[in-house]
Amino acid sequence: MTNTAAVQPESLHIVCPHCDAVNRVPAAKLAQQPVCGKCQKALFTGQPLELSAARFLKHIERSDIPVLVDFWAPWCGPCRTMAPFYAQATQRLEPQFRVVKLNTEEAQELAARYAIRSIPTLALFKGGREVARQPGAMDATNIVAWATQNNRA
């Protein structure tokens, strides 16, 4: 007999996509459309969350769920091509993942800090640390497969 409590904690810290408050959500209620205790808005929107540099670190460091990041730029053709697929993937990955976008033109210091050399680049963060990286555009099915596979690692 296996103890599932060791696999998944009773509650998870989820950073609100609207007000950035850190919420404690029972793991069993994650899929039940939880709302922020501070602003009362949905903790998951079904859309990628566009983060500024100032908000980025809070989301990757304080979230107990994995954070999938699309490092992109508005002038990048492959980034624009991938955007609708990334949005589709978000609908399939939430609430097991927080799915975010970071504009490398507006957050050049973070792009340098994480040594982003090409865009688009996907990176998966767990516990504030990068655990996987994949440069290049992908479709929704491959984004979901890549994120899911690398979350198990």
C-alpha cells in the first residue's frame, strides 16, 4: 500500500495571476476552479499569463506547481506562430501547471540571467529552479507532451 500524501502535499501555494497574492489551495481542490483569497478572481484563467520582470520571480519562486515559461519577443515570427498553440496548451496544462509568457525585449536582464540565446524558448521551473529547456516553436500537442514529460523528471 502506497502513501499518496508523500507524493502530493495536502495544500499547494498558488500565486494569483491578477494580484500576485500567494494562496494556499488544498491539492484535492486544484481542479475545482479555486479563487484568490485576496482579490476573489480565478487562480487559473485558461490563458497564458504575461508577466513583467518584476512579477516573474515571485511566480516561479513561490508557486508549488511547475511553471512553464515561454521566452518570446513581439518581432519574432516563430514566436507569433507558436502563440495560439501555447494558448491551446495552457487550457490542457492548467491547473497542474502555471503557464506564463515573458517578453525578452521588456525583460532583457532576465533573458540574460537565464541565458536565453534563441526565441521562442520554453523553460520549465520547479521550486524556483529551471529543470528543463527547449528552444524552437512547437504545436500544442508537443508543448503539452514536453511539459508533462519534463515534469516527471
